[in-house]
Amino acid sequence: MKKAISMGFVSMAELLKQASNEGYAVPAFCVWNAETIETVMQIGEKLKARIILMSGPGEFPLLGPAELSKIANSLVESFDIQ
């Protein structure tokens, strides 16, 4: 049984170290607005799975990294994702 790192966001190093030690993968999803972040978090919560939210230069014109992180931080409080 996998033990939870913590609820909310954790560093990538901590997340991947535990995944490697315990032999499981952590999927990464490209998000570009509040709706896509919320959808990915809903699925992560439903499946009780850790997830990685990511974006790249293709998404930056839609919503920059600073704004995207504010939205993600605001939304994560509504979900039981470990």
C-alpha cells in the first residue's frame, strides 16, 4: 500500500523519489486554464492517484506560469489529493 506524501502540492523531487522507491508512475497532464486543472484534479481524487500538473511554451500565451500556479493553488484546497 502506498503511503501519502501529503495533501496538496509537493516538490517534484519528493514526489518522484517516492514513486521510484515504491515502483509506480506519476502521470503528468498539460493544463492551460482553471477548467483543465480542475478536471485533472477531479480524476486524481477519484482514482486516489498522485498527479503532475504541467504547462509549457505552447500554453503560456493562454495563461502564464504565475497565473496558472495561483489558480492551481486555489483549486487544490477543494480536493483530497495525496
